[in-house]
Amino acid sequence: MDTVFSVARAVEPDLGSLGLFAILCLACCICGLILSGMLPLGMRTTNVATLAGSGLVIGNLVLLLLLFVGVTLFAASALRASSIILVASWTFLFVPAVVDAIPERWTDSYGGLMVLLCVQAVALTMLYRSGYLAIPLSSV
């Protein structure tokens, strides 16, 4: 096991930040793929096509934008470029299989949108608690 960690540390010395980035990137990709399936807003045949459903989708999109910007700033300040490329590309490659495994009745409902809101809120909280977000924001 020490050999595995030594190889991983050769690629990225900060394994904690790399793990956090992988989790945040996973949340960002899953939420992005599910929300992209709900656009354009008025064309849905499910109960999400109502005004309340459209509001939930827009709220999710705002949180997703905040999460994406935060994850990008976090990755740029805490990780090597090679680590960012590897983790982000692997996550983006395998997330469609995860989204396909989720039943459609869970993703196309108010409950599914509320779960996405919670996932994004938890991810933003994890990002805020990491402390790396304050460094790039203080230089802006």
C-alpha cells in the first residue's frame, strides 16, 4: 500500500486536495448532466415543466455555476495541472454511466431537483470549509 501512495504522491503531493477535487468534480459533473437534460425549460413533459419546476431548475443552475467557478478556483490554487486534467477527464468520462443508472423518475421530479440542490449545497460547503477558496477570492 505504501508503494501506491508513493506513486500517487509523485503525481500529486497533496492527496487530500486531490480527493476533495475528485468529489467536487463528480458533484459538478453529475449535476451538470442532469440539469442539461432539463433544458430548454418549457419543453419538459413531466411535472418539472411548471413554474415551480422551472424555478428549481434555475436555482440549480445558479448553484451549479457557483460550484463550477469555485471548483475551478480551488483546483487552480491547490493542484498541479496534470492532476486537474487527469481527474477531471476521468470523472467527465465515467459520469454519464452513473447518470444513466439513476432512474428517470428520480431525476425528472421535484424531489430529484431538491436532492440536486442539497448535493450542490454540500459541495459548496465542503469547498468553503477547505480554506483554499479564500486565497483566490482575496486576490480578485
